[in-house]
Amino acid sequence: MATKTISIDVEAYDRLKAVQRENESFSQVIKRVVKRPFDAQAFLDKIHGHTISEEATAAIESHVRRRRRPSNRRR
């Protein structure tokens, strides 16, 4: 397995150390805490050809409509 050496400041080290589990390497901590970016194409490939229920479709459509509403937050 190839490795890379990185420099981190003391605060970053302390944060990693604080969430490190017993017998867990820093590489394992980072992979556990920092999730992979969402791959939309891989997701679409995985679900291609599968159907979802009408209930699930309605829930998704409802969620999208709610997300499109203007925010009440002040900017």
C-alpha cells in the first residue's frame, strides 16, 4: 500500500486524536470521519432499471417542492 506524508497543525492533530478509537490508525480515522464525495453518476447507474413505489415518488416530489420555496431567513 502506498503512503503519503502530510503535515498538520497541532489543533488538527488534537482533533484527530480525540476521535481516534482504540487500535485505529489516523488513516482509518480520516476515512471514517471524512466521507467520500457523493457520486451522482454511480448512484444513477446503481438504481437504473429499478422502480420505486408511488409513495416514495410522492415523498421525493414533496421534498423537492419544499426545497424550492423561498426561505424565510433574513440574509
